Amino acid sequence: MTGKGNGRETAAGKKIDGRSSNDAVKAAKGLLIVATAALVWAQTFAFEIGGAVATQDFRLKAAIFAFRTAGCEDPAKVQVSATGEGVLDGTRKSMVLHVYPSSRSGAWAVQRQWDSGEWVVVLEGSCGDQVAGAIVPVRGSGFVREAVRLYPHAPTKAEVDAAIQANQ
């Protein structure tokens, strides 16, 4: 049965406002797939890197950079660690860095913990079985925002080596 009104057919499978109802269903399915993909992506555990002011914690205002994690439903499950990797007087150095928690839940800062040289900070984090990583190049008293690399895994030795090379 079709109904006609205002020059539009309204039966299933027929054209409605210039599109078939099948096209409308396909469009709705497409939107659902995009929305689902966005939701899955939004829930992926990851690091977000920013300036020390991002912590909104005056105790950390002199930090080299701040970071937070996103995509973890239970912030109590978040585990983070940082390693400094650099070259000092032609010799490769590595050191475990202290990560300073902010007074704001889920935010941390990294302060300079080495004397001299060019360094990269390697962040590794987990939330349950999800893992994320980041490499943050540091020059002088700050980090190089445009050279930060974020990963859906702990950074590999090759990725760290490449970042050190690029930061010299």
C-alpha cells in the first residue's frame, strides 16, 4: 500500500523525499558504525601531553611537562612509569625518573632529573590489559611539543633510539 501526499510516496522500498527507505536504513547503519568506532576510539587508553600549567598544581609549575591518561574507566587501575634516555658526553645514559602526581586526579608531571645533555622521556602506562606509551623529547628547560610521539604500546627500543637521534 502506498500513500501519496504532497507528491511523496511513503511505502517501504519506495522513494521518500528523493531517497528510498533502503538508502535511509543504509545511512543510519553507517552512522551507527561511525558512532561505535568513535566510542571505541574514545575509550582507548592513551597519554595526553601538555605544559606543566595543565596540572593546575602550583607545586609542579616548574616541571618540564605534564601528562594525563585518557580512556581508563577506573583511574585507580592506571599505572605509569617514566625513563630518561639520553646521550651525555657521547655516552648513552638511561635513568628511572620519578613521576610527580598532581593534586588533580589522573595528572602527573615530570621534572628535570638530570644535569645536562639532550634527553627523551619515555612514558609507559597501563590500565588493566590496555597499554600506552609516549616519547617526549626534552631540550633546555622544556619539551618539544611537535616532536612528541604517542603509541598504543610501550615504545620499542628502535622508536626510542630514533627519538634520541632526532633530538640531538
